Amino acid sequence: MDDVEKAILISFDESGAIDSALKSQAVSFCQQIKETPTVCRLCIEKLCFCRLVQVQFWCLQTLHELIRVKYALLSLQEKDFMRKSVFSMCCFEAIDDQNNNAVRILEGGPAFIKNKLAQVFVALVYFEYPLTWSSVFVDFLPHLRKGAVVIDMFCRILNALDDELISLDFPRTSEEMGVAGRVKDAMRQQCITQIVAFWYDVVSMYWNSDPDLCSGVLDSMRRYISWIDIGLIVNDLFIPLLFQLILVDGGSDQLQGAAAGCVLAVVSKRMDHQSKLSILQSLQINRVFGLVTGDGESELVSKVATLITGYAAEVLQCYKWVNTDDAKGVSLELLNEVLPSVFYAMTNFEVGTTFSIVQFLSCYVATMKSLSPLREKQLRQVGQILEVICARIRYDPIYRDNLDMLDKIGREEEERMAESRKDLFLLLRSVGRVAPDVTQIFIRNSLASSISSMSERNVEEVEASLSLLHALGESLSDEAIKTGSGLLHELVPNLLSTRFPCHSNRLVALVYLETITRYMKFVQENTRYVPMVLVAFLDERGIHHPNFHVSRRASYLFMRVVKLLKPKLVPFIEKILQSLQDTVARFTTMNHISNEFSGSEDAIHIFEAIGLLIGMEDLPSEKQSDYLSSLLTPLCHQVEALLINANVLNPEESPVKIANIQQIIMAINALSKGFSERLVTTSRPAIGVMFKKTLDILLQILVVFPKIEPLRNKVTSFIHRMVDTLGASVFPCLPKALGQLLAESEPKEMVGFLVLLNQLICKFNTSMHHIVEEVFPAIASRIFRIVSTKELPSGDGISSEEIRELQELQKTFYTFLHVITTHDLSSVFLSTKSRGYLDKMMHLLLHSACNHKDILVRKACVQIFIRLIKDWCTRPYGEEKVPGFQRFIIDGFAMNCCFDSVLDKSFEFHDANTLILFGEIVLAQKVMYEKFGDDFLAHFVTKCFTSAHCPQDLASQYCQKLQGNDMKALRSFYQSHIENLRFQQNGSLVFK
């Protein structure tokens, strides 16, 4: 070996035995060789004499790169040498006939070397055929007589030509598309007829003795059928040969499949639909129908199934596009002939990925609409389509345990099936529209069949039948479900009364409960079925199911059912509460272990359902109080006990106890959702007293655990709920609650605190004045320590999460200020304790009104200023309520926000939100004029018109429109003025 060969071997080494520095040096050396002027001859020489495949591959790869990147720079002699050398290698000839040691690459070389050689050959074709090397294919054909080695190489070249240049399966540049067109045109004119004859001769001669070779030939041929003259293939020679190969007994599956692929290419070739129909009719495709019933695992059956389905899709397209009745009749006849085999193939095994089962069936169902009313044959086909859907949505039993345990494999399979089912259920919906009765009968029979087998082994069949029924419900209107249209009056009661032996399976249990819930509107109208619904949810099929995932989902669905059926459930409340006693006891019993119930959403939904039930005014007052007390009292006792013992908790117990408290708060919160403000404050105030006591107890959590964020969040959420539930009677609790929440607030907690204040102000308006006046100074102090008129902090020391929290705090603070001003509470800012923050607040609002990236924030800030001007400024020349405020507004807000910020090109008038902001800015000018009169006009007109060298009449027009009542005209005039000023700044317009 010389240095070049050694370097190539080292660079290709993957064993890890070579020193990395040496390998890097070898790679660098090989790269240097590629840059030498003699690299072409070097590579050809190595290919002639070196048998090392690494060296051969490197040389071929280098030649390929040279042709693709630098071919135009090569001399004519180098191009000629490369052309002759590559051609000789491909034709199994030695480049140097005088040397007995010459290597022939085709002789025993691995497939990847031959494929790379074919790639080099095609690269030459790209640049030289047909203009320079016009006879390349004609010259190659005589060499095919040398036998299988050269025939195989020629097929590889044709395949590479398709992959690298012709096939539209890969993205192509416009240049590549042009070259491909030129190559195809030349081949059609010059040699494609001879190539087709070669295909025929090889296959007819060698199919029995060398099926692998013939399979390769047919695979190449399949690629070319789409663009050659179809008459070269569809004739009395080739088509019979292809069907002979497909139908031969005991033949090679690979060869038979390759022949089927060629027939599919014929079927799929684009052409006039009338011509296509004639070809489809002449094929007599029914000859291969019998092969579909063979072994579904074999390659042949899969290929034939793909052929049949592809044929059916083309026939369907012909039916849609042919114009004459005769042609439509022929299409329909061919379709009816092939559909049974298509349905069988679709039902029993996977069809090729290029064929969309759903798309084909959807198109066929769409054609059925034109055949209405459907004949018996079409009705049968509808049933077969439903069989296909049912088969395709059925899980493979091999995944049963994985799906039940929901491990990684089960999760992946469930996700795959969910995605697959989307289109299939859309198809079911289409079928249901075309043939509703047939669809419902099929689903009824499918369900009946599942029930009758009564075996735990038919899990997948039961799940599929229930899924069909659920999907049917998704496609029906609420009105259709209410009235029990079709067979629903039979299907729903059967569903409710059925207990499947496989109900312990997670998937079956889940889809059963989802299906019951979907048809709840039917039960709502037929209340005699309410007891059956309750039993299904409350026994081991639902909330008491042994599978955690099922019981959790059942709890949520039961809550939805209660919401819908609430008035109908009053007679059953006692029974429901008894059934849920064990679930509730997990919360109301002392010292339950929280990690036993780590995902407590299910129990929370149960408490919400109970709250909805016992919160109805239909219940007697005494009973309602007893029910609520029996739940709240033990929950509150638990919280009190945990709070008393909080100081003696060891570190290991603390997380568990905190989790317990969290779950209890969530349960109480959910329970309270069923009680209206009117009930707890007016008709039954005793209930309100219970909730107030509960709130007092839960507020103690903030004292004992002031810095535990999850607990703070849960208590805050409960306060929100009590504001809606208790109304004004919550006021006595607010000072203590707000004081405790504010005491330990970090930026994230401060956001929640401000949101709570916003809710309180929106609900109670000026009644909140004293409370807001008390807390505002502390809020302002905290906020201004963090947020200033400068950009929010950033850099290496600040995480993206911290920045996001600060941004959220800033936006929430602006909302808070907006809520205060729009609810007649702006006097809070002028209190003795708050005045110290007024200047900072004004400058922050002004900066944000002019510069904030969020247009909606800017709009809110402008609206705040408008409200403050209205609140704090009397008519012109009146006494100033806030000394200096009017001057700040005119000099700062009017000039910076109402003029400078809108003049900036970043103020985009084409944006809808920006236009709304602009409307507020114009309104602000109107309000300033009304409050400040000529003082405002003198400053603003000077800045906006006189200083900008605008004609005097423009300023007069502005004043006139400002004094009028047409806000739309004022806005339009001011926008036009700003846009003209922008043009003037750019030198594009001079005022006249």
C-alpha cells in the first residue's frame, strides 16, 4: 500500500484503535489530494489496480464530487479520459488491457461500490447527454450481451438516473428539472424503445433461471413507465408476460411482486381519463383477485393488495371525470368488480404507504351521494366500508397488557392509534350521512356481537365497537341524541345495562364511560335511565374501578354528568353520597396518606360533583346544612390539627402534611363551586356562615406557612372563590387575608395578589376604597423596587424565567392601575401614604404609553391618563386638584405620547391593535382640550404644526375638528397629518 491508500484506510477507520491525531492527519492528507490537478487520473488508476473497497469508494466519491462541482473547469482531455474510463468500468471492461492485474469493479464488488459507480456515471450523463455524449445509452446496449453482471449494472445506472435526476419524489431545482426534461426527451427519441425491448428479452428469457436479476430489471422498468410511451408496455407482449409472472405457481415472491409493481405503474400513469379507462378495462385485473386471500405476511400478497387498491382508486377517478353515460357505466362495473377484494385487503393487512385508505373510501362514499337512493349493492358496500373502519380501529391483542398498564409501549401505541382513528372517524361520519340506518344497524350488531361472546378474550373487539358508538355520537347533533333518532332508543339503554366481562380492562372501561357521557342528552330527556347511569358511574365500572386511570377519568366525567342532570338527581342524592363515602373519606378521615392519592384530581372532581348536588335550593335547608357540615367540619379539623402540629413536624413529615393541606383546600374549593352567592347570602345565610368560618381557618395557613408557594396559591384561589360565593359578606375577612398575602410576596406571588385585588375592585367598586388605600403604598413600594422606566433587567445573572415573571408582574400592575382608575378609585393615588409614589407612577405610565412593546399595554396606559385627566382636572382655569399634573400632561404626555410616539415609524398604522391605540390617543387630545382649553392648544399646535412648518390652515383645521363632535373625522385628519409629516421627514413630500 502506498501513502494514499494508507491515509484512506485510516480516515475510514471506525474501530477506535487509531489515534485521533493520526486520523485527523489522514483526513487532512486525503483532502489535500482532492485539491491536486491530477486527482482524476489518480482515482482512475486506483480503481484499476486496488481491490480495497474503502479506496474504491473514496475514489468514486471523489470523482462524483469532481464532476458535480468542478466539471466545467476540467480540460477536454480530462473529460474524455474520465468518460471512457467510467464507461469501461460500467461495461465490465478493463481500462488497461495490457495489464493482467487490472481490477474489474463489477467482478465480485459489493453493491454499494456498484451503486456509487452508477452515481458517477449519472453525474456524467447530467452534464454531457445528449449534447456531448449523445450515444451513451446506444453504446451501452450491445454490452448487455455479456450477461447478468452488466445487466445488473445497467439497471443500477437506470435506477440512479431516476433517483438523482428524474424522479419527482425528491425536491429539484429549476435547472435540474430542465436537465431531466432534456434527458427524457432524448431517451424517448433515441433509445427508450431498445431499452424496453431489452427489458422484455431479459425477463422473458431469465425469469425462471435468474428471478433476482429479473426482479431488478422490472424494478427499473417500473420507475420509467410514468414517462415513456405507454404503448411500449401496454401491448400483446408485455402485459401477458407481467400477468404470467404474477400468477405463476411456486414462483419467486420478489419477482411476482416486482411484476405487480409494474402493472401498478401502468395503472397509475397520468393520462386522459377515457384512455385510462380503456387500459384499465383491458387489463382484466380480476385475474389476480384470488392472490389477495393468501398469506398476509408474504411480500406478494402485500404487493397485489397495493395493486388492487391502486387500480380501484384509478377506476374511481375515471368514474368522477369521464363524461359519457357509457363510460360511467363501465367505470361503475369495474369498481363493483374490484371493491370486494379491496375491502378484504384493507380489512386484513396493511396496504402500501402511498395509498390512502381513508382518502379512497371517502371519495367513494362521496360518489354514493349521486346514486341516492342507494341500491342493494351499494348498501352492502357501505357495510363493507364499516367493516374496514372497524378492523382498522381495532388494537392488536399483542399490546393488550402494555395498554392496560399504560407503559411506554402502551402509551406509544395509544398515541399512534389515536392519530390513525382521526381520519377513520371522519370517514364514519361521512358514511353515517350517506346511509344513517345502515351505520346504526352495523354498530348495533357489532356491539351485540361483542356482548354475546361474553369473553375476556374479545377486549379489542369490545373496545372497537364502543369506540364506533362513541364516534357516532360525536357526529350526531344534540337534538338527534335528545330525541333518540334512529336506533339510539335501543342502543343507549343496551349500553347502560351491559356489564362486559372485560370491563376491568382500562381501554374498555374508559371508552364505555366516555360513550355514556356522550349520550347523556338522551338520558336527560328520558329520566327513567338516570338510575342506570348512576350505577354505571358509581360501581366498579366507574369511580370504583380498580385501575387508577379509569377511576380518575370516571370522577371527571361524573362531575360533567351531574352538571347536566343536576335537577333530575335530587331524589338520588342520599344514595350518591353513600356510594362516594369511601372516596370522600380519603379526605375527611384524619391522617390519610397523601401519596396514596398523589394525583388527587379525581377526588377533587368528586367534591365538585357533591357541591353541585348539595348546593341546589331544591334540597331542604336542614338537610343541606347537614350535608355541608359533614364535609367541611372534618376537613377543617384536619387543617387545624396540622397547623397546631406544624412546629413539631420533622423534615420527612413536612412535605406529606403540606400536600395534605393542599388537597384539603382544593377539595373545599371544589365543593364550594356548587353554591351560588344568592343562596349563601340571602336565602340560606347559615351556609354562608359555614364558608366564612372555613375561610378564617384556611387563612391561618398563611400565618403558619407564609412562604410555601403552593399553599399560598391554593389559599389565594379559595379567596377568589369566596369573593364570588360570599359576595360583600367576605369583607370582614379581607384585611387579614390581603395583609398576610402581601407580607411575603415575591414577584410571582405579587401577580396573583394583584389579580385578586382586580377581582375585588371589579366586583365591589368604590366599596373597596378603604382597603385599596391601605394596601396601595406597600404594593407601589414593592413594584417600584423591581420595575422602573428603564428596560427590564437582563444579562447573565438573570434567567429567562425571571425575566418572564418580571414582564408578567409589570403587565399585571398596569392592569391593576387601569382597574383602579376605571372604577372611580383614582383618589387612592392622592392619599397621604400614596402621594410619595405618584411621580414615579406617572413617569412609568408615560414611558410605557410611549415605548412599551406590547400595544395593548400602551393602550391601557393611555386610557389611565384619560381617566386621570377627567378625575383630577376641572374645566379650564379651575383650581388644580393635583398641582403640576396639568403641566406634566401637556408637556409630557401630550408631546411625547400623542405626537412623538405616533410620528415614529415603528407606530404601524396597518396593525389593527395599533389603530385602536391611535384612537385612544386622539380621544386623549379631545379630553385635554375639554379640560385645559387654549393652554393645551397653544403648546400642542406649536409643536405639531407650527414647528413642523405646516401651513397655518392645517392648524386651523385641526382646532376646528378638535372642537367638533366628529371623532372619526378628527382621527382621520390627525392620521393623515402624521403620515404627511413622516413623508416630509424623508424628503418625499413638501407641504403646499
